[in-house]
Amino acid sequence: MGDDNTSIESTLSTLSFTPAYNIRLFGSAGVSSGFSSYAGKIYAVKISQGSDIIMDLVPVRIGQVGYMYDKISNQLFGNVGSGDFVLGPDKT
């Protein structure tokens, strides 16, 4: 969501090479930490290859630990960096 609670969608061009790094949702690789952190909320992420959705991520939690859950592969992806995946309050 943007500052005015609107969705933000980015379409990246097809790459002509294999990336050296994995996709990072809350940061980046190879730059100063001051430029590589994201302070915001992610409600959902869809990653496609051509017309196929290959990852459909939503934030979830198990106990007090937050993850991104991929609805395509049924996998949980946790934080592999420093700090915590900050959890919001329970929805009632």
C-alpha cells in the first residue's frame, strides 16, 4: 500500500541474465544498510514468470514468529537477515 492506502504494483522487464541474488522483499544486497531497509507493510506479493504466477506470498504468523507464506508451494519463508519480522496486532 502506498502512503494514501493505494496498492502499488511493479512490473519488471524480462531479464536476459540469471540474477546473482535471491529476491529480497524488505531490503537489498550489496549496498549500505542505510539504503537497504524497508519500513513499511506488505500485504501480499505475487511473482510471475510470463503469464504464470510462480509465488503468491501473504504474511502469516506461527506463535510469535512472522513469515511470508507461499500459497503456490505451501512453503513458509522466514527472515534470514538481522532483526525481526515485526508482527501486527491480531485481527478481530
